[in-house]
Amino acid sequence: MSKRTVKYKKHPMKGCYKMNKHDRWKAEMLLKSDWMKRASHITNAMIYDEATRISGIDWLTDKNYSSRKYVEAKLQSAHNLRKKYIKYAR
């Protein structure tokens, strides 16, 4: 599980793990369900911090962003945190 640059057409996010359809579904489930967050020890603050890190925009204070990019960044950050949890939880 090496880190690679994810190549998006609209907004490149550097230092992210690649995400396929199944990983995207898991990230959506992680954002929606509380039991999955508790099981993987991930909080909403960690997701927001990771989204800020990979996109370079502070989502809580900056209001000049598109909602689609915001959702993509949150999904990617949830996926990154999930991969890190799997990697370091052993």
C-alpha cells in the first residue's frame, strides 16, 4: 500500500491513496455511519483535518468552495484515514 498521487481532472490532491469503486463505497459508509467511525477510531475532526491537508483549503472557515469538490475531498480523506487505520492497526 504505497502512497501515490491521485490524478483528478478538476482538482489534483497530492499524497493520497488510490480509490476504486469499493473503496469509495466504504468511504461513504464511513462518513454516514457512527458505528464504523467508532470501530475504526476515526472522528469527524480527523476527517476535516485530512481534507484540509490534501486540498489546501480550510473547509470550516473558507466559504468559497464548490460542494462537489468538498464532497470529493471528504471522501478521499475518509479513504486515507481508513487505509492508515488498516495499515497501523496491526
